[in-house]
Amino acid sequence: MIDRLDHAPEAEAAPPSGPAPAETGAGEAKPRKRRRDGALVGYLSGVFTLLTLATLAIGGALYWGKSVFDRPGPLQRDTTVMVQRNQGVTEIADSLARAGVIDDANIFKLGVAAYGAKDKLRFGEYAFPAKVSMREAMEIIVSGKSIEHAFTVPEGLTSLQIVERLRDQPLLTGEIKEAPPEGALLPETYKFTRGDSREKLIARMRQHREEVVERVWRERDPGSTLKSVDELVTLASLVEKETGIAEERPRVAAVFANRLARGMRLQSDPTIVYGLVGGRGTLGRSLTRADIQSRTPYNTYVVPGLPAGPIANPGRDALEAAARPAKTKDLYFVADGSGGHAFAPTLVEHNRNVANWRRIEKARGVPADRLAPDEQTPEASNEGAETANAPAPTPSAANSSSPPKPAANDRRRPREQR
């Protein structure tokens, strides 16, 4: 028993002596692993912190940039800037900065890039209101809505006169090789942008004229004696030159239509002037007996029927009046002193109207600029003695050698075309 008890502790104590080294190695590995894990966590934490700070910085920069891009700009008053064709965003930003529209070209370029509008900026002349923001300036240029200018062609101008006005318009470009045929252009108000070509605007005038004439000819009076579109335009040009009052055009057209139907010469003073000076349109003096007797293909005191062609470019109303004249028996008209005309179906009534006009002229101290009835050129007609002694038309808004100034009651307003 004693021996067993003595040796038992030795047997029990022996086993721990073997595993002891293993426990020591494991204890050393655990701290190393913890150190590695801690380093990784620290690294990741640093990266996360750095990314967070970078994100905050970028977000802050973007927020600041957007606020600058959206805030009211430095422009004190409305202005215009021309964006040239093929200009890039850098050139556009510099142009806007020079004009005072923006105060930071770099912010503008970054904003345009951020909105994906770099390739959407369009050339043209743009209007920028005071305090416009960079974003609004960008949107204006992206819209392509350039400033539109107006070019007004008054009714009754010749093609040469219209060409001269086009050449005097500094916002248009290009040369005009030759004046279009008389009566080929439609008097209207046309919209254009800076840099448009003059030939392009003429092409639009011709196109609109074709469209209007086609419609008017299609809707003409079934009883009209006009044989072609050319005759329609020619007659309309006489109507246009004879009166500037819209309500009178159908009556003036009726006078010409009635005289044509009776074989009477039209005796329209503007045809004398056109025969003498052509497209220049202005004689610069009163007509003389020699002028009235001048043998040109346009002088309706000499040639029967219509003149050789249009003597001006008539507007819509004159074209419509020529196509659908008023239903009257009038054969004469003369100025009535109010800016309009007095119409008469007979020579007797017409002579009374002429005498009244002469009295008005005398009271105003205006010298007569037409020949007396017994000095004018007799017309060939089937009216016999009545028309053989018909006096020439006397001064009125229509008898000037240039397009008449509208009377006080002239309600004409140029139409707009785009």
C-alpha cells in the first residue's frame, strides 16, 4: 500500500511534462494573429476614413459648384452674345465671360460637362437677361433659339428695290447675283437670324409668293377674264400701286376689270413711270405730256390691255382683289382729298370728281402735276366720244412714282413669315 501510494503521484505527474511545449507555442501565435488582424482593421479603417473624407470633399465641391452654377450671374443688364459656328465649349465660355454673362469660365465648362451638354451647344445669336445663371445660360444655348430679326417688305416695291434693301441689311450675308423677276416676291415681314444669307431670304419670298398665288388663282371669280397667273399678278401690281387703302383695292380692281371688258385702255399712271425707269421705281418729278405719250410696253395710255408684265410686287390683298374684284360699273377713279379715291361709272361724274380734286389742290397750294383733260392722250376704245376725251387719272396716293404712303385710314399691316 505504501509503495503504491508513493509511486502513484509520480505516475500522475508524468503526463503534463509532455504537452507543455505545445501550449507555449499556441500562446505565442495568438498575439501575432491579433496583431495582424488589428493592422488590417486599422488599414481598412484608414481607407474608409480617407474615402469618407474624399467623398465629403467631392460632395462638398459638387454642392458648391452646383450652387455657383445655379446662382444669379453677374450680368447687370440684358445683352446678346454671338456663338459662332464650330465654337467649342472653351471658346463659348470665354465669350460669355468677356460679355459679363458668367464670372467663371471653368465652372461653366465643368457644369456643361456635368449636365452632358458639351455636344449640345448650338451656334447662333442669343439674348441673355440680367442676372442669368450659368445653368440658364447653358440652357439658352442648348435650346438653339437664336434671336430672330425682322425684315419687312412693303407692298408695291419693285424687285430691284427689295434687293437694295436686302443688301443694306448688315445682319444678312452673301451676295445677290441678280434681282428676281418683277412680281416674283411676296411682300411680308420675314423672320431671320444673324448670318442668314440674302439668297436664302429671297428664296423664301419666292416660295411664299408661289403658294399664295396658287391659292388665289384657284379661288378666283369664275367670271374673271384673266387668262393666266401672270395676268393675275400683273393686274394685282397695278391695283397695289394705285391705292394704299385695303377697302379700295377691290373697287380699283373692278375699274380695271370693267375697262378691260369694254376694250378701254387702263390709263394707269404707275405704268408710265415703270416704263420709263423700270425697277428703280421712282421718276423723281411729275409726269409730262411726253411721258404720257411714251411708247413703252408698260404704258397703259398707249398699249391696249394689260402692260407687258408686273410693275411691282403685289401683296396678298391686291392679289385677292384682282382675282375677285368688286361688282361695280365704275370705269374711273380720282383722288378725293382724304387719302382715298372717288369712283364714277360715267365720264360726266368723273369730270365732276376731277374738278373737285383740282379745287382741293388749289386750296392746298399744290400745283397740278397732270395734264388737263384736253391735253391727255386719247384712248382707243369702243366707248366712242365719251372715252376718247377721258382725262388722265389725277394725283392720288397711287400716282406717285414710288410706293404710296399709307393714308391715315390705311389698315394694312405686314404679315409675318418664318
